[in-house]
Amino acid sequence: KKTILLTSHYMHEVELLSDRIAFMNKGKILDGGGVKEVLSKHFSTYNLIVVLKEIKNKSYLNNLGFKVNGRKITREIFSGEDIDEILLSLTSKYKIVDLKLDRPTLEDYFVQKARGGKD
């Protein structure tokens, strides 16, 4: 039950060490909250990247919303979307070799704000 004030431009460090964050500019708080809360407020999607052992039915993958590039398939996932359902649909027909969730980070948000970007 201690509070430590950490100021940093190293967003990866902030993301790992902080429970709550605040973004400030010229002494004014621009945004704040929990790390996940801030990210979900500003980024409504992330990418699912999957490598399959083999591609059998490209149209099935397209119907699930995947883009196919060789054995690598990608799909945009919206916040609140059930990723379990998507993965179950995949594993029912395919062998997954590798899987990656490419989610926005605080660094992405920081860079967006530093460039004057709007949400």
C-alpha cells in the first residue's frame, strides 16, 4: 500500500511497473487510468497472427475473416470479440504452428500523442 511517482518516457518500463498511469503535457493531465483501460480506450482493435501447418481450405479461413499469405494468416480482432471462439474454429480444422497477438502498447499511444494525433 505504497504510492511511488515515476516519471518516464520509457513506456515499456511504465507498462511493466505501473498499476495506474497519467499522461501529462505542460502540467495538465491529458489522460489516465489503468494501463489496459487507457489502451482499450484508444485502440479498439489488435491483430491475431497465426502460422498453420498447412492450408487446406482458403475460403473457410476467408469466411472467418482471415487474410491468407502462404501458411501465415492474419485477422483484425475487435475489443470484446471472443478470441476463444475464433481459435476453436481454427483448431477444429487446422494445426497451429505459431500464434501471436499484436496488441498496441503504451509506446504506440505515447508516439501517437507526441505526434499530435487524435484518438
